[in-house]
Amino acid sequence: MADLGATARAIKRVTLVDIYTALDALKDQQGENSRHVNQRIDNLNQKIDTEIGQVRQEIGQVNQRIDTLNQKIDTQIGQVNQRIDQLNQRFDTVIQMLLDLSKQISSQKNQ
């Protein structure tokens, strides 16, 4: 029986050594997987940061274009308003001339 007990202890030791070795290998693999995943996350974060920077830059350019267009529109509206004012002045002048003519015609008829 002593041989059987010694054999059982030897098997038990070998089995425990195998388990610890397998656990160490799994721990190493888990650490490697974790490093790999963390590296991929870092790479994705860098790509996202780059993309966000580009989008912000493009938004800035669009805002500049909008500002330029607003300035052009304001200029055009100002020019249209000036033209309307000029036309109103001419219209007022024509109306005044017509009124003057009407008064002259009326006074000539009355004479």
C-alpha cells in the first residue's frame, strides 16, 4: 500500500504542478490578450480624436463660408434697399410733377 500511497501522492503533485502551470499559462495569455485589447482601444481612440479634429476643422470652414455668405447677402440687401429708396424718390418726384401739372391745367381751365 505504501507504493500505492506514494504513487497517489506523486500523481497528486504532478497534477497540481500541471494545474499551476496551466493557470500560469492562462494568466500570461490573459495578460497578452488584455494588452492587445488595450492597444486596439488606444488606436481607436487616436483615430476618433483625429476624426473629431477634422470634423471640427470642417465645421469651422463651413461656418466661415456661412459668415461670408451672410456678409454678401447683407451687402446685396443694402444695395437693393438703396435702389428701392432711389426709385421711391423718383416716384415721389414724378407724383409731384403730375400734381404740379394737374394744378397748372386746373388753373388754365379756370382762367
